[in-house]
Amino acid sequence: MTDAHTPSRREWAEPTSRMRLRWGRYRLRWILGLALIMIGIGCVQLTSTYSLPFLLVGMLVQLAGWIAQPTSVARRVAVVFPALGISALLLAGPSFSGFFAVPLGCWLLVRYRPPLSWVVMVLPIASGLVIANSLFYYNQSWISYTVSTIVVVVSAGNDGLTADGRRILGGITSPGNSPLALTVGAMNTWGTVGRGDDTVATYSSRGPTAFDFAARRRPPEG
């Protein structure tokens, strides 16, 4: 099924996607940055008395990931030290798993998430409190990492158009409108291999939700 290519002027866009980047493409930078951050945290957690180089490698890889993120210089600087420091603190064992909320908060900051979306930090904090009273040994850390980093993926839904063909904005309902979930919609590739012309399929529900009303002005790139 092919949708009519009729972009809407009112369609909401990620705040950071409106930035004027000095290098690279927006999607490439945030995906690469996220991958490097996750790999870096993983390397740090592999550190032991016999594998100290993992600590240095993990820190440098994380730093590269935060630098790659398309955001302002001020926000990069603000998150680097807390994010790197907490990733090292997690080496202390499962009792500190609640501190996963700090890298998550750093991610919300560099992505210009609105205040209501910070509710998502409740999940790692709550799980950390439970884990701290349930797991007591260092070799149980992998359990705490698994629980604290679970991601719930749900469908956006198929309420993209009204009966008379008008586009619906804010049509994502529960559970997709929860800031605790990763919501996935459908897209139209327009029959091409390149992703530059891909758009959201007209039948797919789309945001914004009540948690997504971020400022529409273009954030500065430092």
C-alpha cells in the first residue's frame, strides 16, 4: 500500500533534529553515539584487577559517544563527568544499580526531552531499591544490569487518519504514550533504498503525546 506523499507543516519533529550540524548526519550521529555509550559502559563493567585496560577503553569510548551526540556543547560538558563517573561506580556491585538513572538522565538532557519525560527515571531508581535489598554479591551484578536496563517496546497503533482522510496528531494511546516505553510506528519507504525520503505511514498513529511537548525553537549548536 502506497501513501500519498503529503507532508504536514504541523508535524512534530525531534528538537535535536532541527539543529544545524557542523559535521555528519543527524540520524547517524545519535545512533553511533548511543552505540558507543552502551559499548563503553559494557567495557567498564568488564573491568577487574586483571583487566584494568577495559576501564580506560570504556571511558574513552563513552566520551566519544557523548561527543557524537547532536546537541549543544554545554549539554555535552554537563553530562560527561556524571555519566563516566557513575559507570565506574556501578563496578561496586548490584547495590548501586539504581544509579543507572544517572546515564538515563544524561541522555534525556542531551536529547532535549521535556520535563514530563523524566518520569522514566523512576524505573531504574525503583528497581535499584529492590535489587539493593535482594542481591548482595558482586557476581550477581549481571542480574541487576539486566533488570535495570529492560526496555519495553510497543506499537504506536493504526490511528493515523480520520474516516474522511485527515491526519490525526497525538493519536498514540496507552501503552505507547507512556514515557517508560519505546513506541514504534510504521513507515513508508516510497520504494527506494535510501532512507532520506522515508516518512511515517499515513495509517500509523503519531505523536506528540502529553510527554512530548518540547520547545519548537531550534536549539543552539555550540
